[in-house]
Amino acid sequence: SNNLREALAYIVQKQPQVVLVAADHPNKKVRTLPKLLLQAFPVKIIAFAEQQSGASVAALHDMGMEYSLFPPVS
């Protein structure tokens, strides 16, 4: 979802086992989502970067997630 509130509402309602989070999402607040979710739910979070830019890869590293997918993701 491009809407952070929609995504959060969906996650709260469905409580999935795995959540994918784009490190290079245009909304910078999405980078706080993993820590929030990990405090609230037993969920595995996989961070990924869609673009092969240095900024995207740096954002992915900064998230410090246990599971990360580096570009290109296919």
C-alpha cells in the first residue's frame, strides 16, 4: 500500500506472519514501521529495496532488519 495508515490498519486486522517493507518507499515514515510492528506483534519483517541506487541500499542498511533483500529483487 502507498498509504501508511491503510497498511497499518490492514496489518492490525489481519496480523500476518510476514510483512515486506520497502526501504525506498517515498514516505520516509515507513522506516519506523518495522520497529512499531515488532513491538506489537509476533511478525517477521523483510525489508527490501526496489531501486539499485546508493540511497536505496543505504536506507535498507539503516533499517537494520534481520532479513533484507538487496536489489535487484526478482
